[in-house]
Amino acid sequence: MEKDGTLPQKRRVNRKKAGMAEDAVSQEMRRKMIEESAYYRFQRRRQGNGGDHLEDWLQAEAEIDAMLNAD
């Protein structure tokens, strides 16, 4: 209780200032997201010629990391 007899108000925590991600994603979930994105890149590329599965993965990884780090 506060001095005036009221209940204390809930404090809002600024997660960014506290060093906490608002929508934290585990490393396993991140890897699964990259895996799925790379798979779909492969599927689209398979319609054409050439390509590289490693390049699919690296592009997917960059895309997912950009999405997760966007503010």
C-alpha cells in the first residue's frame, strides 16, 4: 500500500531499456525460420536453372535476421 492508502500502480517496464527483447525468439526457432525460408527459395529456384543451396540459406538467414532485428 502507498502512504495514502491506495494500492501501488503497476509499473510499465521499458523492455528495450531493460535489455529484453519484446518478442524474443529462441535460437531453435530462428533456425527453423531460416530453414523454411531457404526451402521456399529452393522451391522457387528449382523452377529455373542453377542456383546454390548455400546461397539460399545465406539469403534466408539475412532476411530472417533483418526481420527479427527490425524495430
